[in-house]
Amino acid sequence: MSPRRKQPDPWPWPADTPTERARRIARTYRDAYAAVAPEACRELDGRVQGLGQGWIVPAVAQFSDDDLLTVEELADFCRVQPGTIDQWCSRGLASVDTPDGRRFLIRDALEYQARARRRRAGLGESG
């Protein structure tokens, strides 16, 4: 008996982590819900935001690439926990020392995320 061959993963974003996959799926369901029951969706959005899960609600970016953000602001912008920003720093995210403390350029954070996605996808730095 020959071993079973693993089927290729049909997921269109191979660099996604399991959390990113779950978030994409959850947002797809949320957007469909908003289309058929907008008021009920707004109510549910408010409840999940109250539970600290605001990532599910679409938001308009209020910063430019050159803005300097605190750890908390960058975490909110990237929709991650502040501890994740600390992990990113230990893995190479650049920071800027200011008289008010450590700050991050949004541009640097977006570039860091893009590099990490390319690494997870096996594309290296240039892909």
C-alpha cells in the first residue's frame, strides 16, 4: 500500500498564520452579516469591541507612513497586542528613540510585516 499524498493547500494566501486565516474568515462572515443585517452587525461590533476584539471592525487608517507611534498606538494600528510589537522588536523591527520614549514609523512596521509574510511563504527577502 502506497502512502497517501498530501493534498496541496488551496488557501490563496500561503504566508498567512493560522490566526490570520481565522481573521480573514471571520471578516468575511462579518462583512456578509453587515450586508444583510447592518444594524444588528453594528450592535455586535460594539459588543466585540467592548471585549477588546476591535480588529474585526473595518477602520480607516488615520496615520501616514512617516508618523511616529507609541507601542500601544502601533499595536492598535496593526490590530495586535502590545506584546507582539515587543516581539517584533526582538526580531528586527526598527524603533526610534525620542525624548518621550520609543516610537515606531508606520512605514517600518509595514515593511517588517511584509518581510515576515515573505519569509513565511518561503519567498525570502526579494519575493
